[in-house]
Amino acid sequence: MTESNITSSSVNRIRKNEKIAFLFLWAAAIITVTVLIAIVGSVLVNGIGHLSIEFLTQEPANMGKDGGIFSIIITTVYLALFSLLIAAPIGICAAIFLTEYAKEGPVIRLIRFGTETLAGIPSIIFGLFGYVFFVVFLKFRYSMVSGGLTLTFMILPTIIRTAEESIKMVPMSYREGSLALGATKWQTIYKVVLPAAIPGILTGVILGIGRVVGETAAVIYTAGSSLGLPNSIWRPGRTMAVHLYILASEGLSKSNMYATATVLIITVLIINFTANRLIKQFIRS
């Protein structure tokens, strides 16, 4: 067999393998989208019909069997903002330190290992920790503070890792050019590096918000499941995810269950849509 025949045979085999891999990737993508559409579509089809202005503006009654979810929506937003206002600054500052100031060594490797490990810990573990430490030991009881601080610990590793990777992706030439023009290291980080890394940092923050909004185990052990609007950060409350879990597990109201799930999905979609718009805006600017 000549060399040209061998080369032609190898090229054909490579192209065949590429086609197989391409078909496999397409199949995986189609299956993923199909499952997503099936889940979201099933919830929306069963829940849209039960949505109304009254459902969104009324207080829940009879343990959630009747009424609406107004206070539950407010509590969800309340808890998400509480945890985000603490986790985002700490996470971004930690990422800046790890990428721009810290020197590689055993301590830094241990910190990175710790953040990666925390990101993979099940939420029920965070819930038990929050219950033991905040609710019982610090005597914060079931409250927005206990729930918010527990969720802060839970989303902090995600924000740190995504912010760290985003800052690393900023070309070194940006830093060198800024320093060459006479800027200090902090001015370079604040005015050059961070603006370039904003899209990735926002992605991490949005992932954190999504996890907070959809979290159940960590919230029910720390923030509680009391109905009604919490008039203080030291009062308990019920988020949409917890409300959905209670309605589904106790079979209180199938219609309210699907309606709550629909509102939860729409909330997540709005958050993701807003985040994508902000990221595109930052990229353009």
C-alpha cells in the first residue's frame, strides 16, 4: 500500500470519527433541551391557569392551602438580597486577593482546596451547620439572619471560584500597560482588571442568586417556614422553594403548588434574562 493510500485512509477514518462525535454532541444537546422543555413546560401548563393578580397579592391562608403568596415572594427576595449583599463583596475581594496579591504556597493551595470542597457540599449539610451554629449556639433562632448567613456560606465558594477564574482570564498586557502608565497596583485592579472581568463575576453572582432562590433544605432549618411577612431580620419566614416543598409533600393544594412553581420558574428566568442583558451591556462598553 502506497503512502498516499495510507494518508487517505487515515483522513477518512478521522472524518468518520469526527462525524460520530458531532452526532453524539448533537444528540446530547437535543436530549438536554428536550428534558428542560418537558420539565418547564409541564409546570407552566399546569400552573399558568392558576395564576392571578389575587394569587400574587394576597397573603397565604390555611397553611398555604388557600390565598396567595405575596409575603412568600417578598421573603424570598429579602433572603436573596440579604445573603448576596454579604457574599458578593467578600467573594470578589477574596478572589482579588487570591489572584493579584497572594503568592502560591501551601496556605493558598489549602484555601483553594477549601473553596472547591465547600462548593460541592450538599445543601443539607449547610442547613445542619446553620441550625447548630446560628440557630442554637448563637441563639439567632429561626430568622432571616440565620437563613441569610447560612446561604452566604453556601454561595460564597461559587462566587469566589467564578470571580477568580474571570480575573485570571484578563490578559496580562492590560495590567502591564496600566502599570507602565504610572497607575498603582490597586488602581490597575479597580479601573482595568475588574471592569474587564465583570461579565464573569456577574455570572457567578447570578449562579449564587439562583441557588438561593431555589434552596430548600438549608432554608427550612435556619429561616424556618412561618407564613406571613417577617417584619424584622430576627423573624422567621417562608421562601417560595420551601412553600412549594411543603405544599407538595403534605398534599395541601395541587393548584397552589403548580402556581408557586410557575412563579419560581418565571423568577429564575427573569433573573437570568436580566443578567444576560447586563453582561452583554458590559461587554459592549
